[in-house]
Amino acid sequence: MCGIFAYINYHERQTVREIFNVLLDGLQRVEYRGYDSAGLCIDGRDADQPPVLIRSVGNIAQLRKLVFSDETVSLVDLDASFDVHVGIAHTRWATHGMPSVKNCHPQASNDQGFVVVHNGIMTNFMPVKQMLLERGYHFSSDTDTEVIAVLLEYLHTQEPKLSLVELATRITSILEGAYALLVKSMFFPNELIACRKSSPLMVGFRRGGPSGAVANGDALPLTELYFASDANSFIAHTREVIFLENGDIAHFHDGALALYATSNTTAGLNNSVAVATPVSRAPQIIDATPEGLSKDGYEHFMLKEIYEQPESVTRTMRGRINFLKGDVNFDGMDASILAALSRAHCLMLISCGTSYHSCLAVRPIFEELLRNLSVVVENAPYFMDRQPRVHRDDVCVFVSQSGETADTIMALQHSKAAGATLIGVTNVPGSTVSRQTDYAISLNAGVEVGVASTKAYTSQIVLLTLLALLMSQTTNSSWNDKDTTGNIRGNTEENKKEVEEGKEENNQYVQKRRAEIISGLTALPAAISQCLKFVSDAVISIAEEWHDASTILVIGRGYDYPTALESALKVKEVSYVFTEGIHSGELKHGPLALVDANSRVIAFCAHDRHFELSKSAIQQVKARGGRVVAVTTQKDAEVENATTLCVEVPKVVDCLQGVVNVVPLQLLAYYLAVRRGHNVDCPRNLAKSVTVQ
């Protein structure tokens, strides 16, 4: 969602023009997160002048134009230089207040003495705002962020001798909600405060950065620092980073970075007594490159990422599966995690959005290979609504492309408190999910920039399939030792033979099924490549014919029910066409009432054990006059007669067919959006990383 960025140059002289460009470039590199407005703040011409705020509704290109306009040049000298300077910037995704210049960040206090950029939601901003109004302060925006800036002014006025760290400690004890924020103040020149609570924030640094932990009081030879909610903001400058933890306050002053930990409790307006304790955080080297953000000749990132899928699923598998031996291994997975997987009675897959669909897609694989395991797929927000009981012997897998999804992190914390074993699956090493789980697995899919996830989805299915294969490598663990009444099998001499025969039969099935799945994984990259090569023209023609559609239904069953859900999500995300994914067996239970001669329907009809039922669903739609496009693995005369068009895709093992079948629908979503004139990579109202609830 919103993007925070700050750039500090310390005894590294930079012109105003250069500072502007670093700030703008940093914002531009997080455009993919989604935003509706942007702004930045630098120092005024003289030390006693208020800071200069430049804000704009729209994209970074519009902000850049404003920054170098005559209006701005009248306020600053682009060729003037600073030996030390703190600049802050922000991309905003509206939560409090409509997109407008007055609601853009940075937000300033009444006296312009404090300037704040902020990600997240301050849930108690109304009582704080009311308190400040009663004391004579005024507000120019509808944002909760301005309340933070004015609150700082109020606290500073009440106790002028408080340091910037002490002021930050006070406000963190008052603020409720999830947030990451930066504070710049003309009363504390060349200082910067960063505060984090349940929203990502990190510090990158270069030229003389530390080789060990960064602690309070260390006089570190830092010459350039980058504070950001996303490492992509500064990856072109440095890969060395410190991730702030929950409750952390970071303070830059006089060339040194000091870190403090505060309590997670909130004292409120009348009892602001939180204490900041100096702490150390070890720097890390992040595995990312700026080249990953290039379109490489494609018109949009989304199209590039669709076409990258043969390689991205290959990277997900690389080094993790021995296709000859049929063994799966994850680097760094120690004996304790393997033991937890072996003894688990329940596996919970917890996620949101596209990641939730990938979990639905792999649930049958776990159920097939691990018959003594209860497999539960949870939508993270609904999981937290219910807050179900989690047991110590459960294994909870949290799937999030960004690793920063707020609802998923809340579910993680709930499960952690119960003592369950936690596994994270993300595409961003070093993300919150990666750091807070007992074991983190990276998708290795490469940077995904398009807001609508494509290659991360298919890589998630592949990686979770590898996890199922790993768990089933000891096939005896796949046998259910209880009968249908819950009694232990084999507890008498009479049925021991039956138990052993059952185990052997089950083991043979599991071994055969594992071999089929591994063979399917081997063929998968080539199948995706072939699909991309042969379906593109057909999909473009469908997009042209359907560009004026107001509603699309996507139906599927078996392994293609999650594919239908994900396909519908992709189409609605980028084309803004209302699209619903439906289990084809549910048609007669209500959705069929929507079908008439104007209906557009996509039907998945793979040649699997559900083929006849899938054909029947197509016939039901045709009988009501609906126009059907079928995605099938083998053309069939009956299906062709009942449809407007059959899109044939390569056939792979049934449980991985959805990875191939989703590709034409990813392309359809893309080409519909392009035909309708929409911003494919940054669809309206959406964000790549949903960091607030």
C-alpha cells in the first residue's frame, strides 16, 4: 500500500536537484505497491525557514513535473547544496480522506515545525483530534497523519526540553493501530525519527556502514541512509539493511543511527509514560537487484510476469527436488521442523486473496498424499474474526507474496501464541512473515511488480506441492491408524494382518502418486511455455469481443475450482469487469439464474475424472443462451458444439493442471484491461502489499 521513503546525506554534499531525484526515484521504485497521490519534503532555503512540502494527486511523473516546475523553483534553489540533509517522501493510498492535495503526505503541524509521513491506520485519531481541537489547534486535511504532526507540536509546546526521541516515545504510547512513520522537524535540524508498529519499515545504508550490530551510541561513519517501507526504494544504492522490529524507534542524529525498543502497550492520552530502551539490530544483506524492476521490452510488468512463468516455476523448484531420486529438500530446514511436520495432526494453510487461492489449489494434494493429516485452508481475515483454537502440534503455513499482508501477520501472531510450528512462504526474503515464522521458504519467483499477482500464484502452487512431497517422503506417516469409528487399528491379533495390508496398499498408492506429481513438475515449465505460445491469439480475440462485457462467470470443479476463483479475481482486478468464480456444481443452486443470452461464461473442462460433469455444466449454460468459452486439455465435439470457442492447453498431471489452465485467464485479464484503457500494473483502489486491515 502506501510507500515511505527518506534519504539522508551526511557529509556527502548533494545539490537540491540531486536530493529531489533520489527521493523521486525511490518513490518511483515502489509505484507497484499502489497509490493515488504522492509528496515529498526538503529543507527550506535557510535554517530558520519552514520545510518545503511538494504534493500532488496522481502518479510520480506528475509529482516530478511539479517538483521541477517554476512554482517550486521559486521556493528552492536547485543548484544549492547541503552537506547534511534529511528529505522524506511518500506515496499515499487513501484510507482517511479522499485523494486530494490537502490529504497528501507529508503532513505538517500547525506551526510547520513537524512534518510526518505515515503508513497504516491510527485507530484512535478521532479522540486525539478532538483533544487537540479543544486546545485551539486546527486541521487542514481529513487524514489521521496530520493528527500525529499536530500532536507532536502540542507535546513539544508543553515540554520544549523533550528530545526528538522522547517526543517519539510519547506519541508511540498514545497512538493506537498499525503504523510506520517518519518525523522530520525544523526544531531538530538534520535529525530523523522512524517508528514502527505492525507495518514494515527498514533502514538501508552505504559507505562506511557497520559490519556488525547497530546500537545506541555507536558513532558510525554513515554517509547515506535510506529509510523505507520497501527495500526496492533503495536497492539501486545499497543491499545492506536493518529491519526495524515492532515497537522500534530509529533515530538519526549527527552521523549516527540509534535504535530503541518500546513496549507494545499503549498508555493513552493521559498516561504517556512509555520508556525507550537502547537495542541492537544486526544488519542483513538482502538478495535483490534493481534489474528485476525492468520491463525488458514488454509494455507492462503484468505481461512480462505472465511470460516469465516457465522460468519462475523452474526457479521455485531449483535445488529443492531431485527429479531422478524423487526427493525433496529445503535448505536450512532443521530436524525440529521436520519432526513437527512428521507429528502434525493438522496442517493449516492461512492466507488472503491470490495466495488463498493457491492454498485451495494444493489442499487436495496434501489430502491425497497424507491421509492421516487434517488439512485446513483459512482465509486470514475470517480466521481472525473467529480466532479458532490452534494446538501446539499443529503446523501453520502462512502464504503471502509480499510477506507483509496485515491480516496474515495477525493470524501468524495468534498461532504463535498457541505454540504451533509456523512456516512462512513469501517472495520477499526478510519480510515480516519470513522473520516471524520458525522456518521461511522463499518462492524465488523473482520480483513481482504488477499489482495483480501472476507468477507468484503459480510458484506458490509449485512450492506448496513440494512441501506436500517432502512431508510424504516417509510414506508410513501417510497411513491413518484409526478406523472410521476413531478406534486404533491393529490393537488385536485378528486385524493386524489387515492393518499391514492396508499400510502396504496405501504406501504403494502414495509412491505411485508421488511419481506422477514429480513427472508433472518436470513437464510443467515446458507446458506453460507451450500454452503461452499457442493461446495468445485466441485470448486476444476473446478480449476484443468481450471488452464491453458487464459480467463474466468463470466455472470449474475439482482442481479447477480454485483456478476459477483466481481467474475471476484477475479479471476483476485489472479490467474492472464484475467477474465471479463459481464451482460448476453450484450452478443449479442459484448462479444459473444469472445466465441469459447476454452472459459470458468461461468454463474449465479438463479431461480428468470430472470431465463429464464439466461438460454437463457447459450444456446447462448453453441451454439458457449463454456464450461459453471452454479451456480444455483436449478438444471434444460435444464441448465444441456447446461453446463459442475452445481454448486448448497442454495436458499435465491433474493436480497441476490448474497451473497451466490459469495462464489463458491471466492473459484475458490483461488484454481486457488494455482494451478497456486501464492502468494494468496499478489498478485503481488496489495495492500490491496490503499492510493495513
